[in-house]
Amino acid sequence: MAALLIAGLGGGGVWWASQRPTGRSQKPQRPVAASAPGRATGENDDVSGTAETDAEPAGPTQGPPLKLKFIPLGARLVIHLRPAELWADTDLADEFRACLGPLIPALESRLQELSLFRPAELESVLLAFIPKSRDEFEIAVVARTVADFKRSLILEKINGELVNSPKPHFVGPQRVFLVPDNRTVASAPRGMVETFLEATDRPLDSSEGLETILARSDSLRHFTVVAELEDLRNGIDTLVPPRARRLLTGVVDFLGDNVETVGWSFHLGEAAEESRVFNEVVVRNQTTRSAGNLARDLRKQLDNWPREMLDLVRMMRPETTGHARIVGRFPAMTQVVAESVRENHTQRLVTFRSDLPALAAPNLAAGSLLAWDYATRPGMGKGGTGTPAETGPGRNLSIAERLRKPISVDFRNEFLFKALEFIEGEIGVKIKTDGPGMQRVGVTQNMRQDLQLDNTPASEVLFIILEKNLKDRELCLWIDETNSQVVVTSRVVAEEQKRPIFPLRGK
């Protein structure tokens, strides 16, 4: 169950990505983070000391926080979702589920097994993973239905014996059940019956980190997961199947040793154009690293993420042109996510938030799932590195051929270097900018670009940017076969260095 939810919904932690619906550029938003004056102490602590900012932009929902009522003692990983909304008969929900492909039937089956209801009948489900050993977990469930159910039907599904002491509950072959009202069913392993019944009156104590993040959670968001990182690390081999272990290991490694507890939630937007898909990650730092320093550590890793994904994608061998197109755009997806993230930190919490157009959700699912699938296949990358452009009928394309791959762009007041990075991600060819050479003709990498084109060869896009729009600057491009890249520089420098200038427009 954890595998399907953590690795399936959204593709897992480090691959939270949202695709621009037409593969187009968006401008970054990155407010400066603030930290608390009273910070955690440790030998790696920073001494900058900026003012704390408690105010954060309101999320799309304002629901009550999640509580662990009906959950036995000892939960270390909590997953909450709102199935009826995720399985709603709407275009956005349908497309989101379709993009998750074969994960959805398995997830539906597992949800029904644990909650006794089909996903469309469930208003909410809370799953608590409780360690039974250092690396194995039991699952407790609290399911709430959209409509009232007949208790007689639920009792038939439970097929358990009624026990009245110390409180009425039903005991089945492996699990115990509570039916506190006509819309709620809770269950736990038989061995946890004592604390399970204690939790009917009040939520039992959990870890400080889990309780802290749950206290600021929102039960109306479509998906939430909160976990103690050490327990997540210990459970990699049992929480997820073999193919997902590399992904979960990547999530844990991305967060590092200075994170104590992590929470992730997302909420799909509506179909309306102005709606957004919302992501929030909250981490609680270990006391050996201040929240301010941890925020900077994670931001640095986030900024490096798109380049790492580009290197990974170059080793993939998608089977179809459609897969190649989606996987080839994945680095650009990660760039959009990295640029959209806003951060904030207080004394013990670091928060990263992003919101993107509502249609990003299904694209997120498709891009994440395919990239994960190809990255975990045996022998991925063997036989030399490659790019999606090298697959199918166009396998082993030269750099010159990749430069003529049709792409779509929508640059609006975009930096030149960002525009080139986007094109690089689309065609799978590294584009290096020769800063000093460009400055010889008065061009900087921060010059703004405005250009909208659909299904146009990349060489034509580059011609318009480098030669037409900057015609008096005399920029050009040459192919560096030795390093498998192209170089953007000024024509005068290319001629001085005797570089073969690549004809972007057949001249």
C-alpha cells in the first residue's frame, strides 16, 4: 500500500514534477525565506539570524488538521487521501488516474481490501503504519464514507465476533474493527487491540515530529503523507517492492541526515483555467542542523535537480515515440517545479510550497511514472548514454539531426540562458554558452526573450533567438563533437578559433 501511494501518486518525493501543458517556459517565483531568531543549536549551526516569518500564503483548502483517533500507539508513517474526489467523474480526475496507468487498479483493490469500500464511496481514508520490528510495519485504517451505510452490510464484510469488553468491537481472523457511526469503519491488527480501543476516546501520543507536522496538516487536501525519516529509511525493503526501492532511497537521500520528520501534501486544482495544483513539503530539522541551514541545503539540491534529471534521461531508452517525447521533456518539468517553489522556515520547520496550473497534475503523473519506470528497468543506460531523441525510428540521431527536432516554446520575458536550457531539455543536447565570447559583441546571458512557436525545428528557434532577434550582435552556434554538446558564442570568436559554424537555417 505504501508503495502504491508513495511511489504512485505523484511519482514519489524527488520526482514531484509538473509539466507545462505545451512544454513551454514559465517565469520563476522565489521569495526570500525567513528564519527564526531562536534557532536549533549545533556545531553546524548558522549565525546569520534573520527575522521569523509565520505568515504563509493560504493554501487551496482550510480544513482541520489530521488526528490519530482510532489509531493504535506507535504510528511512524501516516498516509491520508480523499478517494471520492480523486476518483470523481471529472475530466481532471479522469485524466490524472489515466496517467497513473496500471497503478490505479492495484491501488483500488488495496484500498477496498483495507477499508471495505470502493474508492468512489470513500470521503477519506487514513492509513497508519506502525512498526512491528525495526523494518516491518502493521497497518491501521480509519475510513469515512461519503454516505451513510447499512451497519448490517458492514458486519457481513467484517465477518467478526462481537466482543463487548472493555468496549464493543468486532474481532476477525486477523484484524479488529470498530464501527462508531454509520459512516466510519476503523480497523487494526488483532495484536494491537488494547491501544486501538484506547484511541477511541482520544488520539494517543505519537512522536514529537509526527505530531508537530500533523498539527499543521489540512485534512481537506487530496493527499498527505507524514513520516519519521529514520523509520522510512529502515523500512525501504518492506514498505515498497524491489522496483520502487531505488526511488524511495532517492527520496531519503535527497532529504539527508539532517531531517527528522517529513510531510508532503498535494491538492489538485479544478478544471477552471485559473485554478492551481498545490504542493507542500514540510520538514522538521534535527537539532544538529538549524532550519536556516537545512533550508539552504535543500534549496541547493532542488536547484541541481533539473540537471541531474537531464543526465538521467540521457541514459533512458523509451520504447515509443510518445514515451520518448514525455520522458524527453521530464528535465524541463523539473525545472518548472524547482523555479516555482517558495520556501519559508521557522525554528524547527522548513516549508517548500509550489502551485502550478491545474492541468499540471495529470502531466505530473504521466511524466513521473514514465521516468520512474524507465529509470528502474534492468540495464538502463547500458551500451552508452542516449536520449529520448535516439529512440524508435530516430535512434542514434546525430547532434545536427537533434537540432532539427520540432519543439514548441513560449518564452515571455525569459532570460536567454533559461530559454537555452529549455531547448536543451527538449532536444537532449547540452547547450553551452560561451559568456566571454558573447560579451565580445555586447550580449549577456540575462538578455530577455519573447518568442512563441509551435512544432518548429529547434534550429529555427535558435536561429530566431541568436541571429534574427540579435542580428546586430552576430551570435552563432557550433557543434563540439568531442564533448557531445553545442556551443553558443559570437561569430567573431568562432572565426578566430576556426570553429565550424552550424547553419541554423540551411545557409
